Amino acid sequence: MNKTLAMLAADAAQTILQYFSTQQFNCMVELSRGEEGAFFLQKFIDLAEQIKTMPVTYDQEGLGEEAVVHLHYFLGGDSHWYITEKDIEGGIYQAYGYAVLNGDDEMAESGYISIEEITRCGAELDLHFTPCRLIVIKGKRAA
């Protein structure tokens, strides 16, 4: 039996659910029932594959600015979290990445990030983000 797009998206949702705030996830589910439903169903599938294959903690150790950023979260227009590695257990409790808080690029730093904490505080996963090296993000922010 061939699975439909909706069935594949439902399977994918189990993988990505923890990477979203409850509000954003529920909004995506609602939008998947609407006019642009196919886009959101495919987004579930694509994000699940991206998350499954992204590196875990320490996989990019020593790469510095050459590390690949796989996920981007934002809160308002000024706070951004760029995730380079998911938790070594594959989860969201101690991911690694680069954080820019309140638009302060001078005080931005790399370190451990709790995806659970930032999504609970309202940060949203950027659905249009394309993975790239951290040096590219820093260059765009400096421009």
C-alpha cells in the first residue's frame, strides 16, 4: 500500500513535534488542512528527514564557523538561535549552536541550547531556513 502525503506527514510529525512550540505545531497542523495544505504536509516530511540526519553533539566539534547550521529559531525580530547539533541522545534538551539575543551580535556566542526551553518561551522554528555554514550566517548578520 502506498502511503498518502497526509500519512507520511503524520509519521513525520512524531519526529518533529518536540522541535516546535505547541502553538506553532498546532498552527501548522491547521494550515495543512487548508489551501496550502500540501506545502505544510511536505514541510513536516522534509523537516523530519533533516532532523533525523543532522549531527549530534560533538559531531562538528572543532569546526568553529565552518560548522553547518541545520535549524534556525527566532523570537521576535531580534533573538535568533542557530542549531548546529541536536542533543547527543537525539533530542532537544542540550543541542549546540549559536545564539544572538536581542539583536546584540557583539555578545552573541556559541554554546548549549535547550530547544525545549526556547520553544516554551515562544521561539519559532524557521520553516524557510536552508542549512548553511555558520560563517555565512555571521557574514549576513554583519552586512
